[in-house]
Amino acid sequence: VEPAKAGVNPKPYDFMFWTNLFMCLTAGVIALGLGEFTTGLAFTASNPEILSKIIKFALCSAIGQSFIFYTIVNFDPLILSTVTTTRKIFSVLLSIFLKGHSLSPTGWSGIALACGGILSEMQAKMSGKSKQHSH
């Protein structure tokens, strides 16, 4: 609210940039304080093949974070929560069916509850829209 009063109109990606910059600086300071910074650099230097994996991970994280910011700005946090939960459910199901992993009965109960919540939310939205159209 304050920046808007000063005539500055920050964009969502400005917030993303500054948040990531300060988190990077914070992680660097903590790594230096714990003596892990040089250890990390030494590991990367002795295992250069990991650098491409770190870069791929960073790019995927940035793209995913961009989608999250886009969803929050153009829709609402509830939609983001639904999308995120649905993605996690599908990740678990794909892991089970494609990789042969197993899930305990409690885990299956959690999947069922999450799916029930999403379906309930969809049904509530649909019934709300149909009421609006009937007026």
C-alpha cells in the first residue's frame, strides 16, 4: 500500500524478484555463518556434473513460481490451493501406478479426503454459478 502512495506501482514479478533476492542473500549469510558456503563450493567444484542439475532445478523452480504468482494475481488463492492440491494428488497417483510405489490405508484415506474436498469445492462453485444465472 505504501509504494502505491509514493507513485510506485509494483508488479507481481517485482515482488517475486525481491523476495527471491533477499532469500538468496539470507541463505548465503546463513551458509557463511554455519561454515557451509565453502563446503558447498568445494563439492560443486569436485562434482561439476551437479551444476547442470542445480541450474535445471532452479529453472524449474522459477517457472513453477511464475505460475503460482500468475494464478494468485489472475484468479484467487483458493484456485491456487485447488490447483496445488490436485497436482500433488496426481503426483502421488502417478508415483503409485507408474513406479510401483505403495500407499498405506491411511494414505489412501488422505487421497480420498483430498479428492472429496476438491469435488465438494467444484460442486459448490457450480451450484453457486447456476443460482446466479437463474436470477
